[in-house]
Amino acid sequence: MKPVPFHYCPGCGHSIVHRLICEIIDEMGIQSKTICIPPAGCAVLAYNYFDIDVCEAAHGRGGAVATGYKRARPDKIVFTYQGDGDMAAIGTAETLHAANRGESITGIFINNAVYGMTGGQMAPTTLLGQKTSTSPFGRRSNVEGYPLKITDLIAMLPGSAYIARNSVATPAKISATKKSIRKAFEMQVAGKGYSLVEVLSPCPTNWKVTPVEAFKYLEERMEKEFPIGVLKDITKDKGK
Amino acid sequence: MMKGSNAIGEAAVQAGCMCYFGYPITPQNEIPEYMSRRMDEMGRVFLQGESETASINMVLGAAAAGARAMTSSSSPGISLKQEGMSFLASLELPAVIVNINRGGPGLGNIAPSQGDYYQATRGGGHGDYRMPVYAPGTVQELYDLTMHAFDIADKFRTPVMLLGDGMIGQIVEPIVLNKKTEVELPPKDYILDGADGRPSRIIKSLILDPNEMEEHNWKLKRKYDLMRKKLPQCEEFMTEDAKLTIIAYGTAARIAKGAVKRVRSEGLQVGLLRPITLWPFPEEAIKNLAKKSKLFMVFEMSTGQMIDDVKLAVGGRVECEFYGRPGGVVPAPQEIARIIERYWIQKEL
């Protein structure tokens, strides 16, 4: 990790997950062969923090850019770091098809149920009733549909090898998140197929709560809608 | 004997294209089909992407990895690639993009057209960039220019477009499978191959500070100015004593050449200037012809797009008339010959 102060808001999940990923890269000794594809979103500036080769991708295109890169250099470790819009709105096709092809890449999906960088608009994962700047009356299922559980969809694909959902609500859960991300990277190194770790993450700024309240919201509301767990792990024969 | 589409594929293989990503769309399906077999034979990468958008982004990823990469499509699919092309331009990554122009706009049809000239030369992609565009006129040129495009892409770190049309993609002609010419290319010191024993690299186009962004824009412009000096290409046919000069490219130029031969046999002093690079446009050649010719007749298989560039180059020195057949119509040389004759009489040439 570069010694640069984060630009992220107090209470943001990015700071936590960035650190976890960097620790894992150090522990696995893969800094010299890992490539990161950041999103369009608050973490677009991820290259300021990750001290590895980084290639920008247009919003949602991470799955395709990572595919192109990995096909050209299969010996490198490639991970995309994407938010709700990148993974599950504009990038749905690229995400799904990378998983369906069993691309040997890893997706880190930071789900905070809102579009942070652009000022708090509705995301595909926004909860029913959740107010955002483009759903000011609260998300209504008959108008805006339902929170999209893209991770669950991807877990159904034969090409996916390790699909998990975690949360950073408590230190214990952060620890579990780290183990999960580590597993995902190991899957890639072992060439087992597509790995994805969704991390439920707070956005106090756009949820319009304090950081402390945000972590509570994470446990009480987000984790209820998006249950934590391993959805698929082909090394444990836990398929769905 | 080779079909145009296959010539593109084979040239790419010979040029060392390591990755092809594409999506089916008529009339260029033969390109991904050819590549799907040929790349496998060569132990290289072929992947049919889930969309044209995905495909151009796969090309971007491969280019970042340092691989020569190509994609191909036709008009509506090229629209889908525009974001990717803008990114490639700003990221200064090399790539070859083939557009087999069909009738448009919208869904259009699958017949040959030249309605994508603006899209190709003005960018359909956003932002302050330019992109070299080659318009081959024969299958041999399709082959040679495809190979050349890879070198230009690497030399200038830029996406390069090959603009064909539904006709030239389907034509079968005898060609010589020229070997790759050895060209001196700058080292690929910007690619991402893992920060092993060197500082980590960033490939990005986000430049938040306007002053820095301005510098980047001017840097790109200096590159484009160099391309404007080095890259323009065109062919002149019977222009030495031409009073009326047709300006046409690609398939339209083939038709026009037939028309020129016809009217020449009737004693009309008519010539043809065929731009081979649409960007950078061969302005100098056109300016020079403007001194000799009394009339330029721009013939396009569209409602008139290249005519803008002709008029810009000519600067009012010579009258420019336009004749067009859009929509996928491919006129016969006789039709163009009649139009020439009409102008010849009307303008008292």
C-alpha cells in the first residue's frame, strides 16, 4: 500500500477493504505479479493506494478489461475492484459473462447499496424503502424493482469457483472478509475459475447517518437483505 | 485468392496479432469466424465477447498487457465501441479496429455504405482525440493496410481504424501474402506486466486537475500533428491533365475508376484522387490538384461526409460538387460516368 492518506469518508468501507487486499497481496508475496482494475466510483483513485500495476477501466467494463488482460498474460493475478453500479448495473453483462466463462480473475464487489461518488443515487442493490437522491420517496418495488442479488446469480454459473458475501460491520466480520478475499485469490492462483467476494460496506455520507450508525445499519438492514456466507466453493463441493 | 474479410484476419495473424476479440454482426462475420480457427492454430487468443462493448474493452485489457490486439465490427457495433476507443486514445494504448461499414443510421441494412465517415474521422467517441483511419480499396490493400495498422498503432500508441465496407469484405481477389516489414518501434515501457523489480505503473485517463488535463490534451495534439505530417496517403489516377477530378475512397473509388476509364475513352480529361488515409486527410495532394483541376466531384456512398474535408482542404479555390448514393446502394460505373458527363457539359469544361 502506498503511504498516501485516503480520500475516503470517515466510516467508509473502502479504507478497510483496501488494507485487507494489500495485506493479502503482501502475505501471498504476489505484489510483483498482481494487476488491479479499479472502478468508476469513489475507488476510481485506487491506484493512489495500491502499490501494484493498475489499469483503469470505463464504468462497468472491469470484467471485460480483466478478461482481455488475463487472456494475454495468464501468469499474472488480476482482480477487479468494483462497486454496485460497476458490477451490477452498467457492468452486469461483463460481470456475468466473465464468471460464465470461468475467467481466472477475481472480483471484489463493494456493495454499499448506493452510488457514492456521484452523490448518492439509487443502485441496483438499494434496499426497498431506502431513500436515495434518485429514489427520494424510497425504493418502490413496483417502480424501481428489487435489490439485485447479483452474487447469487453468479454463484449459479458453472464457471464460478468461489463466490462469497461478507460484511465489514464488526472486527470479527472484517477478519472473515479477509479470509474470504484470500480464498478468492488462492482460487485464481490455483486456476480454478472465477472468484467473487461481495463485501457489504457502509456509506455514512450517502446513507445520511453517522459512521457508528452506518455500521449498525450494515448489520441490521444490509446483512438481512444480503445474507453473509459462502455461496459457492468448488473445492468444498458446495455448489448451488 | 482471398476474400476481403479473410485477408484482414490473415494480415492480422502475420502482423503478430496475439488477441482477437469480437462479436458477430453482418457483413463482417467472416472475420471472427476466420480468427476463431486461425488464432487457435497459432496458439493465440480468440474470444467472442458478449457484446461489441465488451470486445473493445477486452482489446484494451490485452493492449495494457502489451499484446497486439484487434477487434472488428460493422457500423452499429462500432457505435458501441466508441467509449472504448476514446479510452484507448487517451490511455495511449495501441489497438486495431476494423469497421465494415453497412447501411445506416440505426439498424440500417447489411449492404455496403460509407455513412460512417464522420464517425470514423471525427470520432463517435467523446473527447478531444483523433484516430488514424485507413480506407483500403482492394483486397491487397486490405491485407497490406491491416498489417501496417498494427505498426502505426504501436509506433504512435494509438487506436487505428480500418474502414472497409460490405463490398470489399466480400470480394474475392488474388493477393500476395506479403511478409511483415520490420519497422523500428518504440519500446513498450508503459505496459503492465507486474511491478517486478520496478515501480508500479498506472494506466489511466482520469485527470481531475484541468491544468494537467490541458497538458495531456496538448500532448495528444502534438502526436496527432506528427501523424498529420507523416501519415497521409492517397492514390492519384490520371490526374496530370484532369479538368474534372473525382474524389472518392474505398469501393466508391473502384466504381469511380471505372467511370474515369469510360469517360477518358470519350476524350474527357477526368482523373481520380483516392484518399487512402481518411484521417489524416491528404490535404496537400488535394490542394495541389486544386491548382490544376477546374472542378472536384466528390462521390460517396452516403449523403456527403468526406466532402466537408475536401472543401476544407480546397479552401474555396475550386468548385466542389457532390454525388452520393446512400443506403447500401452500389451504383455501376456507367452511372458515375453519366454524372461526370453531365457536369462536363454543364460546367463547360
